[in-house]
Amino acid sequence: MNKAELIEAVSKVTEMTKADTERALDAVIDVVSKNIKKKDGVKLVGFGTFSVSPRKARVGRNPQTGEEIQIPARKVPVFRPGKELKDSVR
């Protein structure tokens, strides 16, 4: 499901216009992005947690040449599904 399909599905369920639904979805994505950038994270009980996790520096390999390269440390966004979401998938 892409963003347009998600907007259409949510607008049918909520009976909101597609434009209003798109603005609401964009606002949610913006708030989540800003909070994980500030390292606060977002916890949605039953659904999951959005947060930032550090990744250590490591040695990798260029697949074309086989040459070893240094991959620097960085921070990556992480989503951990909640129990209810895990159970619904099973």
C-alpha cells in the first residue's frame, strides 16, 4: 500500500475528505520525524515505538572490487512493533 492508497482507505473509514486526510497524515509523519530527531521517540501503545538507534562504525566490503572500506558510525530510525500489532500478524 502506498501513501495515496493509505489516504483513500483512511478517508473512507473516517468519512473525511482526501485532502483533510492527507493533511492529517502529513502532520502525523512530521510530528514523528521531529520527535525522533530530538531523540524523544513516539510510543503508540499497541502499535509500536518509533525511535533512534546508534549504529557502530564497521568495516565493509565494496562488492565490485572486494576492497575493504570503513563505514562510519551513524544514527538510524527504528520501529519496534507493539504486542498487539505482532499478535494481529500471526
